[in-house]
Amino acid sequence: MAYSHTVCGTRYVFPSLRVLLAKASPPRAGDRLAGIAAASAEENVAAKLTLADVSLKTILAEPLILYENDDVTRLILDRHDTRAFGAIASMTVGELRDYLLSRATSSETLARLAPAITPEIAAAVAKLMRNQDLILAARKCRVITRFRNTLGLPGTTAVRLQPNHPTDDLAGIMAATADGLMYGCGDAVIGINPASDQPDRIAAMLRMLDELIQRYEVPTQACVLCHVTTALDLMARGVPTDLVFQSIGGTEATNRSFGITLDLLREANEAARSLRRGTVGENVMYFETGQGSALSAGAHHGVDQQTCEARAYAVARAFDPLLVNTVVGFIGPEYLYDGKEILRAALEDHFCGKLMGLPMGVDVCYTNHAEADQDDMDVVLTALAAAGVTFIMGVPGADDVMLGYQSTSFHDALYVREAFGLKRAPEFEGWLERMAITDATGQLLPPSPSHQLIADVHAAANESEPAP
């Protein structure tokens, strides 16, 4: 089906919905690299005007990737909630935008609507929104998940404590973990990106984190971000596993490049749930995504990178995850060139994920060869806090010495809590007070070298040092 619009006397024709969505996207490096971006600002405006008049039923009827060629397309269409869709079935994309921004549309209404929102619908309406629209609409979306604590409650933002180490040194990881806990971080997850994929080394990290959580009764969850097949092997061996992690994409070919299938994710989800390690819930999956992953794998099928990203959220949604995280600036400037593009992508991803019913976090980050700096990340972090982001990263000094990129620090988490009056997960907040890390208001207490947690970590580090 072709679409067209006339702007300033020029008629623009878009031969398919896939082309129209790409041309309507705000400018970004990845779409330019793929050769699918609008050729001019005028064409971009024409595409937006055209897209605003497209009905939601038309989007459902015109899959961007054929049903028979892609299992993500099949997942999207087979799981679509037609009953929930009835509330918006008569709308165009432009009318849906107005509906989402209306003061009469409540958080409860959006929660009921989430199963009706396909990735393509979410991506389409995002393309018509300004940044402030993405913030306002996402802020109304409430998604609550549970494992050993409760994430996503109003007025809260959690932090993934990310104690990566370039050689997977256990003492170094534990020191960074203790540092983060003393700054009140870690309620989303204590999550390590391993430098090695050796199962025994990953098992050692999982056992160490499990011992820490059990010894101090920390109401949080641990995860070593290994491949799902490794996690299955470790669970079969009895290694303590809270969450199963996997990077995912929005097309079958992208997921194949990650070495996964939907059936494999189902197997891992069932295996982790069967362990029953959660205390307040059983959301056991942790997914990471990022705009540009489909293009970098040569698996985008001509679909723009924001829409491909939203399709990854359909994969995540099928498994009721505890956490979903868009690592927004990590893939590099070939896909998001500068701070402005990173900001826009972060707000789009957060909005689309929340609208689809996911507990969205954002790794507010950039690589050292991007046209961005920490001031840009301050703006992204502030905008996401205003939008009600579920969680952010907590990296020592904001500089990940293993992955070699810049993220947000323990201090950045303190900043957004202070600026927006944000709390941690309630179970974790109570634990911090019991451990004399914070006072009754959630403010950090002055640290003491004699604090039990610090003293124990120092003792363990000394014991692990080789004899002179």
C-alpha cells in the first residue's frame, strides 16, 4: 500500500508502511547508514503528516516483515490482544498521540491498553512526539515487577549495581559491590558483565554474590550477564541463579545472530522459575536491547532502527521480565551519532517499552568515540528521571573499566534522588536503614571504616591476597 502527502507544493510518495516509518523517524546515524532516512527535513515532515493519518488497523494489517518469514512478527500478531485493542481500534496514529497525552487518560487506562499496543504502533506514535511528549506519556505508564523486592512503584527509581572488573577478579568485584551498596545502589540488581565466558568463572561470581545476599539478607537479586545457554548449564549444575540474562533483538535474524531462539528463551524462563528463588515475586528474566543491533547484524529487513528496537520489546514482553534495559549509547556513533540523538533514542525506547507494559531501564551511556560527553548524559538522566524511568546503572566513577564506555555513577543516582525526591525499592530502602547505611528518610549516613559490610569485605580481600 502506498502513502502520500503534499508539502509546499511537492507531493511525497511512500511506497510502503516500512518506508513511511523510516522517513518519519527523527534524524539518526543508523538510518542514514542504512540508506532509509528522509532525504530532507521537508520529506521528514511530509512523512510525519502522512503517518498521523494512518489508522491503527492499517498498521496491524501491513506487517513490516512477513509473518511466514519472521518468528518475531508471528509473536507480535499471535499474542495481540484484540479485546484491549477495541478501545483504540478506530483511531489514527495522530489520534492515539492525543489520547495518550490527554489528562483524562490515566495510568490505569494505559495499563489495560498495553497488551493492545504492537511495537509498530508504539514506534509510529513515538515518531509524532516531541521529547516532552515522550516524557509526559511515559510518566503515566506504571509497570511493577517483583523478585526479592518491588520495582516500578510510583516515586521510585532503582539502580543496577554494575561492579565489572577487567579480569573478573573476585576481590575487585566485591569491593565495587560493597562500594555501591554503601552508596545505596543495587535494588534493581547486582549485575556483572563477565570478562570471560568460562562457566566456572561465572559460577564463582554467582556463588560469591549469592553468599553476600544471603549473609546480609539483602533484598535484591544477582545476575552475571552470560549467554542464556551458559545460564541453563549452570542452573542444571545447581549454581545459584536468580535472573537469566540475554541480549535480544527485534527480528528473528537478529536473535539468531545472538545465538538464541524464542524456544530457547522459553526454556530458560521455565528453568529459572522452577528454582523459586524469589521471595516476593517470580519475574526472573533480564533483557538488554539497543537501537542499531539489527542493523549491525545485517538483520533489519529495511526497517528503521527505532521500530526494530520496539519489536525487541515484544520479545521481552512474552516472558514477563523483571528488568528490560536499553543500552542506549553503547553500540556507537555509527547508530546514534551525538548527545542529541542519544537523548532522543533514550526517550523513545523508554516510552515505547513502558507503553507496551515493560519495566524499562536505560543505561545512560556513550562510547568514547561518540560526539557526546558527561554533560549530555546529565541531560539524558534528568529527562529520564522526569519520565519515571524504572532503573539506571550504577558504575564506579561512571567509567566501566571492563566494557570501556561511560555510564552513570553511584553519585548520579544520588543526584536524581535528591532532584526528584525519588525512593528506592521499599524492601531495599528498609534494609539500608537497618544496616545503618541510610537514615529513616533515605539519606546516606557518614561512612565508617568499621561498618560491618566494609570490614568484612576488607578482611575477605586480605585473605584472598597471595602470600608474600
